[in-house]
Amino acid sequence: MATIGFHASHEQIPPEQLLRDVGHAQQAGFGAAMCSDHLEPWSPHQGHSGFALSWLGAALATTDLPFGFVHAPGRRYHPVVTAQATATLARMFPGRIWTALGSGQKLNERPVAPDWPAKEQRQRFLEGSFDAVRRLHAGEEVSCREPFHADRARVWDPPETPPALLVAALTPTTVRRFAPVADGFITVQQPLEDLRRMLGTWREAGGTGRAALQVHLSWAPSPEQARALAFDQWRTNVFDPVTMAELASPQDYLRKAVQEDVGDEQIAGAVNVSADLGRHAQWLHEYAELGFDEIYLHHVGQDQARFLDAFGETVLPQLAQA
């Protein structure tokens, strides 16, 4: 059975509460955790955005869970900073930290950089980041001019056990491109056939290591409550990957959702919405049967306590028996 983890959503919950939530997740029986790494939330309705790297130190120190995070080296983070930050976490918490490198969103880079490169340029930057971070983790000195500048960069405290570097991928094309350099990949829920294609492409391209899936879900005691939570918090996150990467602000995402008149049908394509815990268990069992090693549950509501208790008491035991 896949490891079932808890996703800590910095865009939706203040960091001090999120720290309590991840401790609650461990007590409820979740076996791992991951978090987002944003500068801005997806919409004003979400309303938060704590700094993931400092939060991770506290979360690792106050739980026993392994942690991962999705991270975009680029304008906010030079790859040398990425290497230093992840090396420090790996030294303090050996074997418990991984990061998935991705090409990012304009939403998070626009506040600190005047330009937003085209996708291919961002992918080339990402390839260079994988190479530089690995070399820095190995204790090497790195100098380069392209695709970014580094002048005799060195991580003076490299980790004895380098953290796994996954790739964040939404399409088979990205999986195929990064299979030779990544230690695994993470994606988000899609139709089962699309996920099966992602896994098949990863293996055909020589990919090894973990295959992880992030699942967005909305659960509440009644169907109406579950739909209302998903609408309020996640209707801005239903668009295609290009749109999600190119919108520039939380207000832009909300404006787009209003213009498109996003409703239950579109939301259901991006969020598993149900008041039935058995239905949620069925969805997760189907994902696990595809061959994912780790599945991270993101309840899109801002109050995590009821979700953690309900899934810990009912859903996790069902999955363990499957």
C-alpha cells in the first residue's frame, strides 16, 4: 500500500496553525507530510502564505514524519540557495527531507522579478538547477554563466545523505524530459488513464525512485458543505497548466474564476468532493493501484482538524486493509 501523507497548504492556513495541524496529522496516523512553497496565495479567499523553508525546520523538529516540498529555483531562489537550504535541512534531519523542483508560477515570481521567461527557458533553467544542486550537495565548487550565474559557489556543510530531488510534473512530456536526472516525480490528480500514462512514461524513460501524487479533496459532514468549501477555496485552481503558470496575482486567479463562471462540474475535475468517507477511500485506492508510492492528501478547507480525525479514524484503516 502507498504511504498516505498530509499536505500542508501554506496558501490557506497561517504557519503557526499549520504546525499544529501537521502534529495532528501524525497523531491521526498519516505516515508522511509535504508542503507548498509560495510567496502569494492562489486567491484572496485563501489569504495566507508562510515561508516554507523556515516552517519546515520547525515541522521536522516537532514531528517524526518525513517531509517534502515543491520548490521552484529561479527568481526567488537561486539554485545555490536551494542547495544550501536543502543541505542544511538534510544535515539536521537525515533521511527525512526531499524536494521536488519545478518551473514555477508567475504568481510567486512576479513580486521579485521584472521578467517571466517562456516555458522552455524555465525548463532549461530547471535542468541546470538539478545539475548544480547535486554537485553542491556532493561538496563540489560550481561556476557557470548559463543558464544562471554562479561564481565558485560552494555549500560548506554538504549533507552526508543528499536529499532526494524529484521533479514536479503535470504532463508526460515533463516526466520524459526529467526522468534521467530526477530521483522521482510528483504530480496532481488527473483522470486515471492520464495518471497511468504519466507512470508509464516515467518508467519507459528510465525513471527510478518514488512516484508521488498530491490529491486535492473536499470533505465535510454534508455534500453541501463539501461543495461550498471547494468552491470558496479552490475554484481558482481548476485551469489548465499553462493558465495556472501564467496568471500574475491572486486577484487575477479570482477574476478568471468569476469570468469563467467556475462551478461544481469544473471543480470536480480538480478536487475530489464528497461527504462520503467510503468514496474518498475508493478514490485513493484507485490511485494506489496505479502504482504510486506516496499519496499526499490536501483537504482544501481551512479547518483541518475534522478532516484529520475523520480520515484517521475511517479512511486510513480502510486503505491499510485493502
